[in-house]
Amino acid sequence: SSSHIAHDHMIRVFDRPPVALLLYLGLSCVMTWPVVTGMTRDLPSDLGDPVFVSGMLTWASKHWLDLLGGDLSAIRRFWNAPFFYPETLATGFSEHFILHALLTLPVYVATQNILLCYNLLFLAAFTLSGLGMYLFVRELTGRPLAAFVAGLAFAFAPYRFATLPHLQVMSSQWMPFALYGFRRYFTTGRMQPLIGGAVALWAQNMSSGYYMVYFGPFVAVYVLAEIATRRLWTRLKVWLHIAGAAALALALTIPFGLPYLALQRRYNYRRPLHEFVYFSADLLAWF
């Protein structure tokens, strides 16, 4: 019937990742309007955190250029941001935005416009979140339309709009890519998606210190669930592959965490239990 033909055609349309990507990009522009109309001159949300993050992006971009130009001292100088002088490791009082700056470095070199770089990262957080969840759910279910809806739910969740000033909190787009890579490994047994999942996990660690703490344990639980479901407990090769992927993500993450650990030791940071209780979600919040 004509209805079945139309349904099949719609399914084929949504079964194309490039089409999904373009749709998510268009919807990102609509849902964040009028950000796209002032990409080179305006900042979204407010002039608090976005201004600070723009400064950090500039700081990181300049040091990337120095490092790529052969100046290895740029690594040390980057962590000594010009705040609270003569305090050292001042960059570690906030997120470092190293990966964010690297991703937009060609744009920064071409335009010297850090506001454009910020807005590209802002829109990419929505667009790539949608695409990543689309790929993961399509792999799980084999249903591209359901996958597209899942991408919408993740990309445009109310929580994301509640954190618009905080680019690092918005930058959760690498989560579904990590899960997608690990899922593809268990489905195909190939190493390429496993490596891709490990790199995506590292990218998430680099994008937000919060999500490094929250998401890493979740990935471990997910991998164990895959192993249990597929009855792979006795497959030594699988355990070695997973251990190698974990070691890769950890090895790439540790160098960027050492300055934070140094600051923690210097100032003996502690958060008492009553603060965890006070700031945690109660049962009503979950509902």
C-alpha cells in the first residue's frame, strides 16, 4: 500500500547518518536561535562563564600554536595561567579546555576570532550529541527512526539547556560515541571500533572533569553487562582487549590530570559528607 511505501521511504531516509547529522545541525540552530545569527560577535546565554571560557580557549589556542611550533615549554606555561599571580598551576582551578581549543585551532588560526570558535563548539555539543546517540541506538535496535528520536532526546534534553553557560557541562557528546565503539567491538570483534571507543572515552575525559568521574564507571558497568549478556567471561582475548582499551584511555588522560592532583595535594581539598547530602538529588528530583 502507499502508506507502507511512505513508511519504508522514511525509514530509508533516517537510515543515513549524513542525513541525521544535517537534521541535528539544523535543529541545533533552531533550538538555540539566534546564536547562529551572531557567530562571530555574540556569546550565548550570558556574559559570565562564556567570557571566561573564551579566555581559556584563547589561552589554550595560543599555547597549542607555540607547542606545534616546537616550543615544548608551552606545556609548562599553559598550566600557569595569569590568574592569582604569583600562584602556579592556576589553570587547574578550572577546566582546561585543551581538547576544545585543539578542535577549533584551524578556525582560530584562520580567523583569530575566539567567539566564532566558542559558538562552533557550542553548536557542536548539540549536533554531535544527537549523532552519537543516533549511531549507538541504531546499533542497539536496528531501528533508525527510533535512533533518531533517541538522538533528539539526548541532544536537546532539558538538562542541557539548564547548563547553557557551562560549555564543559554541555560537552557530553563523546559519551554515546564511546558506547557505540564498545558496542561495535562486541558485535564485530574488530579492534578498530574498540580503539575508537577508547579514544572517545578519552575525549570525554578531556572535555569535562565532572563527566570523567561520572561516566568512566558507567562505561565499566556497560562493558561488564555486554560481557555477561554474551557469556564472554571465559574469553581471555576479550579481557585483554578491554584491558588494553582501558589502559589507552587512562594513559592519555593521566598527563592532563597530574596538575589537578598537585593542586589537591597543595591545598588539601576536601568535600565533607554533609555537602554531598545537601547537593544530591532527592527522590522527588528523580521523579
